[in-house]
Amino acid sequence: MSWGVRIDEAMFLGGLPKGEFLREFDADFFFDDQLGNVQNAARHAVPSGHVAAPPAEPAAGSDSSVGKV
């Protein structure tokens, strides 16, 4: 790893609320692509960061010029 960061655990909670679990788990930090999950974790005093998803690619066979000027 070029940043010298080692991840020792990853947990996936599906659609469950994250904040209370992360607080009780004593998570060091939390990253998510859904802003609501990040805000929920932050309300429970868990250091949190939003990871913005890249723009979606147009579907195959769609007219990608629609809406462009």
C-alpha cells in the first residue's frame, strides 16, 4: 500500500442505521457514499467522511448527446 495504511476490518450492515452501531463498536472512522449514513454516524460522534461516487456512465445504446449543449 503506497499510503502505508492497513485495513484490519471491514463491516457491511446493509440498510441498517450505522451511527449507534459504529459508536458502540468504537470505530476509528467511517466512510460511505451515502450522505445520510455519514450524517447519522457523525451524530453519534463517529469521525465520518463522504466518498462521492463518480458520475454514472450512459447506458449502452443510449443517446449520450441528449441534454448536452
